[in-house]
Amino acid sequence: MILDKDSLPTHADVFCLANFATVLVGTQRFKEAVQCLRLEGLLFHELPLR
């Protein structure tokens, strides 16, 4: 999966993709908040941008 950086929302730290109902895309800030709160059950993978 490669994300088009021009189509990413700038006002949200986490969002879902229309064609992938079970995939959440989040910013680095979202990831850091999840880790700080020690929430469980989420996996993070860096996605390439074009």
C-alpha cells in the first residue's frame, strides 16, 4: 500500500481508507499518543508516500 501524500487529510491524526474498512492510518503523533497511554491491540507499520 502506497499513500498519495496530496490526498491525505491535514486536520486528522487518524483516519480510515475507503477501500480498507479494517485499516486505520495515523500520524506519528497518533502513534506516540497510543504508546504513551499504553493502549494494546494496535500494530503500527510505516507506509510509503508518493
